[in-house]
Amino acid sequence: MPGAASLGMRAARTGALFALFIGILIAPAKAADDHHAIWHRLLQAHVKPVSDGNSTAVDYAGMRASRDQLDRYLSALAQVSKADFERWSEPAQLAFLINAYNAHTVALILTAYPDLDSIRELGGWFSSPWEQAIAPLLGKTRTLDDIEHEMIREHYHEPRIHFAVNCASIGCPALRREAYTGDALEQQLSDQTRQFLRDRSRNRIEGNTLRVSKIFNWYGDDFTTGWRGIDSLSAFLARYRDALGLTDAQTQALRSGELDIGFLPYDWALNDTR
């Protein structure tokens, strides 16, 4: 029968092996999140809360003055290999892609700022700003559409990304004042969704109609795919009744189809601090 000392040594070895195993699991996610430190500092410095804190505006002049830092960040993203990316957890991958989309959008605005009033002015005769190959990422030069539709929407089936990716317009959800990370992604997406739905310039009750952002019209199918058991836009909106300010009666009417859903015009003006 083993003695107490022998049992203690075995317990110590088991504990060490367990700690090593956990470290191996955690290390890739931490390495993924470490890429975003520069972007986090830029957001903290140059993104300002507006609309009672439910949205933000970007100090693009400040971003332009820090362009060397932004370029360093985009270069670091470009150095990430597809093999490394695929070793990360899904939350770390998704955080990486959301940050990449938002940072490349800011960089695109800076190519013409301050001489533009909307991102749509950056499109050419044959392509929109979202169809320009501007983002070296995971071995290819991508467009913003590639990142959003092929890399994010096609693979992750997470409807709340529509409140995280930012198209540099007032109608967009807020550009978050911190980088997304794998460790915090669930809380960040939940917070972004509620923040957006609380903004009455984008989502509000008018009589017997719940008028919501045009985003819910453009990407309506993303809210019907069974995310967390939700298979309809009305069920998704009812889940966030508190953020929308719905009464019990309005929530019941929404769930039963008795409350109409309408879509508000989208404001494409630049989300800057001027």
C-alpha cells in the first residue's frame, strides 16, 4: 500500500500535468487575443460615445495622426497564417475577423478623409467600397465583403455580428471602444446587441409597429437560423424586449405576429466627430 509521501508525489505530478494541459489549451487563445493590443489602444484614444452612450463617433483625424500604429496592427494581422488561425477557438477566430473588418474599414476611410461625407463615396464605377481588395488576411488579399459574408457569416452563424462589424456610418451599430477578444466575445456581443437596440434613433415603437434598423431587413435570414432556438426575427427581437422598451402586451403581440415590424431609413453619413 503506497505511503502518504508517494501519494503526495503522484498528486503533485497529476496536478502539474493538468496545469500543463490547461496551459496548452489556453495558450492559443491568449496568443490570438494578444494580436489586438494596438487596435485596442487606438479605439480607446479615438472613439467617442454619443447618443447617450448607445453609439459612438470616430475621431478620424486622430486615427490619421496615429496611422503608423494602425498600419502596424494591419501588418500584424496579415502575418497570421491560416494554420495558426485554425488552431484558435471559434470565439478567438471570430474576434480576429471582426477586428480585421473594423480596422480595415477605418483604414479605407483614411484614404480620403476629411474629403468625404460617406463611405459610399469611395466606390468606383464598377465596384462598391466593400468590393475593393484592400485587406491582406490569411494568405489572400480580401475585400470587406469577403470578410463579412464569406469568412464570418458563412462559417459562424452568429447573428449578433451585425452589431459588431462597423461600416463607418451613423446608421451602423457602434464601433466598440475596445478590441474584441476570444475570452470576452460572448459578453461583448451581448452588450453590443443591447446597446444598439436601446438606441431609439434606430429602433422604436410607433403605434402598432415596431420600427427597427434596416439591418434587420438586409440580413433577416441570419435571425431565423435557429440561433439559441430562435427561428424568426420577431422571436429574436422579443428576446431583447427590455432593450427595446417593450411592455408585456407589446412583447406578446410581437411573438404572436400582431405587432407589425417596419424598417427605418439607414443613415449613410460618416460616423465621425466633426
